[in-house]
Amino acid sequence: MQDKTAVTIQGLSHRYREQAEGESALADVDLAVRPGIITGLAGPDGAGKTTLMRIMAGLLKPSSGSVEVVGLDPIAQANELHLRVGYMPQKFGLYEDLTVMENLVLYADLRGVKNETRKAQFAQLLDFTDLHRFTGRLAGKLSGGMKQKLGLACTLIGTPELLLLDEPGVGVDPISRRELWRMVTSLAEDGMAVVWATAYLDEAELCNELCLMNQGRVIFSGPPAEQIARMRGRCVRVGNITENRRHFLRRALGDPDVVDGAIQGESVRVVLKEGVATLPERLIANEPDAQVAAVEPRLEDAFIDLVGGGPDGRSVLAETMPEARLPEGVDANSVISAHELTRRFGDFIATDHVSFDVKRGEIFGLLGPNGAGKSTTFRMLCGLLTPTSGTAQVMGIDLKRSAGEARQKLGYMAQKFSLYGNLGVEQNLLFFSGIYGLRGSARTRKVKQMMDSFDLTRYRRTQAGELPLGFKQRLSLACALMHEPPLLFLDEPTSGVDPVTRREFWTHINALVDKGVTVMVTTHFMDEAEYCDRIALIYRGRMIAAGPPDALKRQVADDDLPDPTFEDAFIRLIQRDDAARQQAGEAAA
């Protein structure tokens, strides 16, 4: 295998029956996957990544073109192929009511791995994934990162020659993602061929070879460094801005010389169009102290440039929304309030005496690794879970006493798609508007407004469960905003969606905040955390750090890392807490 190509695809096209005439899921795709490296498949939702993965796994017959996988025809020789290829789909089939070990046994049975070979592989995989301590735990009780590790272990049973991973980093915190990447890199270095599909361009940047896709076509094939180099000199960071940074970003995105932009803590990162040498003077004409500095380009910059740029900064949604007003008597400095908030599950403390306040018109980020307690804290603050002790209030309402009343006044977008999958888009909007008390012409008007704002009209009769992921997220946000709430809870709202769709979401969120809406958000995208005004970092149930993103970055900066990213800050703050706990334990002993 070392001297061969693990996958050879030429002229591959595929069209699903339900697609309109002239549309296709894949169009004239060429791809070569070599052993010993990680080949990335990157692109937005609906680009064709999963279809291509399923064809390589022998689960889908292409409409046309030639496919050879580990020297086999994936359809004609499917049985042999399935023994030599490991495939981990987006929704990996772990049995949540089976333990870690029972899942491993099941997959060993399915792949015909027996006796001493089985024992040796189990020992190796448990050591490789560090799951030794959890063999008796139900898979459903594992954190997101541990589930992905178990999924990888099950996929590796039988020692496949080719490993197909379809978005393994979705919903996984930065520490777990780095660990997952480290494990897969070691497999590639040992000679395995790996295909890693992702919508996360920072993951794609780490691949040895990259196949960048959009609308079923390959728009670039080669080392990621080629695309990054193409953007050099076109990326700048604008700091020391006196204007509201969200307003500055909106102006920048609407400028004809700008292709993309994003908030980066107290600064704004701007990507210039090809041929534009410097930031347009008009953007900083009223900012005499603005500091403009060149920054290193990223693969995400190149991708957004290739697809014609991101959103223009205008939110049609926010333009149709009224100014958010708090109920009379509510303190604008304490729209959300947690005081010594604690939640126990038996002897386990999921949230441990957490305290903070969130102001009106503020984006407050609740961050932490998988299993750290942030989701428990989040669910208590939106009235879905009762605190064991301490207080949780939203808009002056005590969530211990009146959780139902509070839920009627806030908007909530769940981490997992929670709408009715067998209802159409319009039916979901009608249902949720009814729950929030909208009736008659006001209801009809609001449903139409949401479909127009989120470009959902073409899907009005499509079942929600059949929507592309990006449109599922749009529908979820639309349903959460039907009653124009002054407070919005977003639980990983952009998990798994592509960079352009993420930009669209944050354009809406930033504009809603300008209307006075207060936002609490959880996310595993560390660059997304930069949009927050303040962040609380939750770890082992405790709040270990809090403050604006740049202040947290400054806490970890040193001579070795003078300009840390927020991901660097996230990881270092957690490592620092682990070290402090270890020292305290040693001192107590």
C-alpha cells in the first residue's frame, strides 16, 4: 500500500433522484488519496463531502465515473472492501445503552476479529484512546470528545488500510479535537491512508493534502499552504477603534474592497480583495488612532475568497425586528444573573457555585471542554434544569419558582436539532409561533418575515429533518425568534456549519445585539468566542476565568507566546487550573 494510491477517483458525478434537473450532488470530481498522509475534504454544508465519503465506503453507487478504493471496486467487491476500510460517519452508530467494552465487542463481531487478535487490538485501542478507565461506562454517558474517541476505536477494529472520517470534530472542544488530531496523525505516520472531511477550515489547514469543494465540485486540490500563500498581504487587523467594533465590521463588510471580516476581541480582522494593497482610508477616516497591522492569512480566508466572499454585513432579519425592551423594573445590568449556582447529580457536582451577571445588549459566552459543566449551567439559566442550590434569574424572574414564565419570554436554540423533523419548514414556524402566543394576521406576517429573512421560502414544504444542516440551523434560530424575545440563548448554534453560514449567523446576532437583545452563547469555535463581549470559562464545574476575550488572552501571554490566539488561552487556562489542582493535592498529601 505504501507505493500505491489508496483511492483513485476520476470523472465522478452523482445525482440524487429528488434533485431538480440540472442539479447534482457531485460533478466531475477527480481525487487521489495516498497512504501515509491525511487528505482533507473541506467545504460548506451541501458541498458533496458526505456523498463522496459514502461512495468511497461502498455505500452508494455513483451515477457516473470510475472509483477504485484499496484496489477494489466499492460496489462489486463491497464485502471485501468493508473489511479493509474503516468508515466513521457524521452520526456514528455507537449504541448508547451499551458500555464502551460492549461497543468494542459488537464491532469486533461485525468485522470478524476474534480470539487473541481481538484481545490484542482491544488492549492497543484502549491504550491509544485512553479509554481504559471507562470500559464499563455506558456510551451515552460519555462526553462528546470521549464518544468520538470510542467511535474512532470501533472504526479501527480490524486495522483498516483506509480510514474515512466524516466531520469527526463536530461538537468537540478544542482540547479533545487536538487529541483526536494527534491520534489520527500517528495512524497516518504509520502508513494508513486517511480522509478527514470537515467544515472547520482550521482542521483542513492541518491536512497534508486538501480537496476543497463547493456545490459538488472541486475548486482546489493540493497542499493547503498553496491557498494560504495566495492570501498573503491581504489580511489586516484593525485595532484601537473608538467606534463600536460591530459597527466597524458592518461598514467594512459593505466596502467594495473587502472580501471578508470578523471580530477579533477588541480588534476587527479584515480580508482585502485581490489587487487591493492597503486597507481603504475611508474605513478609518474617523479613527485617527486606529492601528492597522498585517496578519498571517488563514485557509478560511482563502476559502471565502474562492467562493466570492462572505455576507455584506447587513441583517434583513434585524431590520424587521423592533428594539428589544426589558419588562419594567428589570435591572439592565443584570438581565441574566447566576449567584452561587450549583447543580448536583447524586454525589457528582456538575456546576459548582458559579456566579456572574449579564448586561442588556451584551454577548456573553459560556465556554468549556466537553463534560466541564457549561451545558448544565446553560440549561439551568434557560429554565430547563432546576438548580440544587444558589439562584438563577432571567429578567428578574427566579428560575426555581417560575421557569415556565421565563421560557415564554426568552428565545432558545438547542445544540441538537430540536424541531419537528416530520413537519415542513412553514409548519414548524406556525407551530412555534402558536406556542409563543401569536395569532391571526400577526402570526401569518411573522412566519413570512422569517422565511424571507432566512431564505427559507424555497424549502417551505420540505420536512425539517430533510433540510441541509445550515438551513436546519437557520430554521432553529427563526423559531427561537418568532416572539421577538429580548433575551436569546444559543447552544452551539453553528456547530458543523461552514464558514459562510457561520458569518451569516453572526451578522444576525451582532445586529440583534444592536437592537438591545441580550445573548448567551456556548461554542466550540474559539474564533467565534472572539465575538463575545465577555466570557466565563467553566471547567470541572467551576468558573476558572472570566472577562473579555483579549483580557483572557493577555493572562496567558508570555515570551514564548506573546500574541496567543483565544484557543491558546482556552487551553493554557485549563492546563494552569489542572496544575494548580495537582499542586494542591500534593500539598494536602
